[in-house]
Amino acid sequence: MRALPAVRAVAASAVQRGRCTVAQLADELARGPVQGSALLRLALAEIADGVRSGAEGDFRALLIRAGLPLPMFNAQLYCGDVLLAIADAWWPDAGLAAEVDSREWHLSPADWEHTMRRHARMGACGIVVLHFTPHQIRFEQAMVVETIRSALGSGHGSPAMIQARPAR
């Protein structure tokens, strides 16, 4: 593979689907040749940061280009001992979550219902949740950036009862 998005998608999908762990990928990469591994090294750095899909990698790259603060990716959000959700992106100081909602992960009615319940739980605890599609992240970048910038600047703040744990 010669393009970062393709490498990112394959590696992130392997971790997301439980085929391997980030540590296993890092070990394999460390034992392999350095030549020809630059794209996998870049993708693995993103995955180690919590990115778990190609679309989330595109989202992270957009945030970096826009100069926006980087969130925690795939943070586990708890209210007390109850897991509310694993947010695709979480800005703890702003109480802001962003979800990359693709048809791939929300295709069946049961998947969509699960997603809606998760989003309702976050909203009920005072978390502001933004939703973006992979298409919007790629082709409506100014809108995505402005929406996030506006939400971060709204002064909403994080609900005190929310605890975040990094991606596994």
C-alpha cells in the first residue's frame, strides 16, 4: 500500500475488530524492516493515540491542519461506575464529544438503535455531542472545523461527574 488512508484503514480496522492489539502491531513493526514501513509507522502512531478507523484518522488529520486542540480518541466516558459510551473524540475541558457516524458501523436497525441510545445517555449527562459523517470530514471540512471551533468556544464546560479513560 502506498497511501496513508489505506494503511490507516487496514491497521485501525484490525485493532477495532479485535484481530490484534496496538501492542502486537507495535511489536511486529519493531521486528520488521525499517525500509518501507513509514506509512505503517504513521498509522500506528495514530492508532496508539486512540484512532480506531480510517474516518477517525481523517478527522484527526483535519483537526491538526485546522490547529484545533486534539481530543482524546475513543475515550471511555463514565458517570460514576457506569460506562456511558466510548466517544470517537472527547474534549474533556469542554464536555464535548464528536462522533464519526458512518454507514459501515450503523447499517443495521439494531446498530442504529444502539448508537441512538448511547448518544442519548451522553446528552442526558450534559455532554454536547456533535455528529459528522466521513463524507463531511473529507468534503465539508470548513463546516466541520467551524462547528467544532464554535462548540469548543461556547464555554459549556465539562460535566463534573464525567470521568474519561483512554482508549484501550
